[in-house]
Amino acid sequence: MSSVPPANFTLLLHGGSGRLHPAGTPFPQEAAYQRTLVAAAQAGFAVLAEGGSSLTAVETSLRLLEDSPLFNAGRGSVFSHVGLNEMDAALMDGATLQAGAVAGVRTVRNPISAARAVLERSAHVLLTGPGADQFAAEMGLETAPPEWFRTEERWQQLLALQAAEARPAAPSPPAKYGTVGAVALDQAGHLAAGTSTGGMLNKRYGRVGDSPIIGAGTYANHVCAVSGTGHGEFFIRHAVAHDIAALMEYRGLSVVAAAHRVIHDKVAPAGGRGGVIALDARGHVAMPHSTEGLFWAYISADGRTGTNVCHMIVE
């Protein structure tokens, strides 16, 4: 009896899109961004190489990115208009279509783990605000005080943006969408996707973006896994992540063609900027974006590796 070879297990993650620094200027943190992205990819891939699930691989990678102050997620989250760090995250298992998400959490150290707890240990898909924080604490997840999430760089970004708003004639700073996300294919051929973010800088009124909305910024099924980063309102309106999966399943498009069509032919003409990482059930990847950059890293069982930070591709 012949054995079936394992899937081309793959881990692909992103650290946001946009511009990290002014054009033509040195970027002293470039090496740190690249090291952190690669380390997170390696940690998630190690889970896959040992036969672990795609769900665990995604969570493992994203916890490392959440713990880094470099990214707009977890410890590096941006501030809301009133000076709070309010975080969103989602995780989806493509094999079962089970999903969990949290929005507006303020005390759980790793929101992606709270999303997994919602997926596995609740009867719900999305929990928000204080209730989500309470649930995470009851599940025994690690909490953190406000100072853990506060970074001086993010605080200065808030002050600068609010000052710019007071001067309408002043040019807007370049957009940077620092959401983090990961997609994975395990040796059993199962896909998973996860996304984590601090949301939009200077956001108001408890705003929730696309990251914790299943089918908008996060989606996985038997066909593909998708995580997005960008202007969340547009990703919600166009159900970006699910639309990519639907084009693949119902129209037979490749992951590259489907992701390109949604990002460039639907969202961009409507005024939405951003990008996605997408992975199909054979290990093929897509990373289209309408911003000036998309920051990613991937590792696959067939030996393919790569990173992209600050518009410089290293293969």
C-alpha cells in the first residue's frame, strides 16, 4: 500500500504594509524588522516540521510578533484618540471552519491566544471589549498592565498625528498599516490563518477594523488561507479574505490570480489601500499589495525561503 506524501507544508507571515520610513533616508531598524520576521517564521515553521498543526504554527509566529515593539500588534500597538491601546485578533482553522476572534482588548498580553481560546473554549466566534478581556483572564491567559503595551514611539506618533489634524493644510504622513498576520499549511494538508493588530492610529469610539472580522481580514478553508493588512473599512466592505477563497473555489482561479484581482481590481479602485498574504492547499503563495511595500517572510518544506523588508527582497 503506497503512502501519501505529506503536503508541502509552508509558513508565510506579514508585518504590515505601507512605508516604514521617508523615501531616500536610512532606516536603522531595518535589520531588526528582518530578524524578527525571520525568527517568527522559523518558530512557526518548526511547529510544522515537527508535525504540529497549522493553527498552532500561526499562533506561535504571531505571539512572537505581538511581543515585539516593532509591529502594530500586542506590545507595539498604536494608541486610540484617547490614548488607549485597544487590540484585535482572529484565528481560523481551515479544516473545520472553526474561528475565534477578540476586539478592543486591553489587558491580554497575546490577543492571538485569546482568539484561539474563543475558537476552542467558547460557543462564540467574536468577543469584544471588557468581556473579551474577562474571558481571556478566566481561561488563564497571561495579562499585562498598560505600561507593557505603551511604547514611546507609538505615543509620539499619536501626538504628531493629532497635531497634524489641527493644521489641515499640513501634508499627511505616509500610511503604514502595521497589522501582523500569518497563514500556514501543515503536513496533514490543513490550512489556517491568523491576524493581530492594534488597529488604526488615533481611532475613535471603539472602532473595530477588519482583522477580527472573519471573511474580511482573516479567512481559511480547504482552498486557501488569507490574512490582510490595510485600510480595514474597505476590507470589510469587500469581504476581501473570503472573496479570494470564493474566486478560487467557484471560479477556479489560482491563489495568485484571485488575490491580485481582489486587491488591485476591486479594493484599490474603491480607494482602499493594503495587501494580503494568501496560501493555497499546495503551498503556493501570493502577496499582492497596493501600498508602497508589504513586509513578509516565508519558509516552505521544498526549501523556498524569503523575506521582504523596506522594499528590499532577500531570497
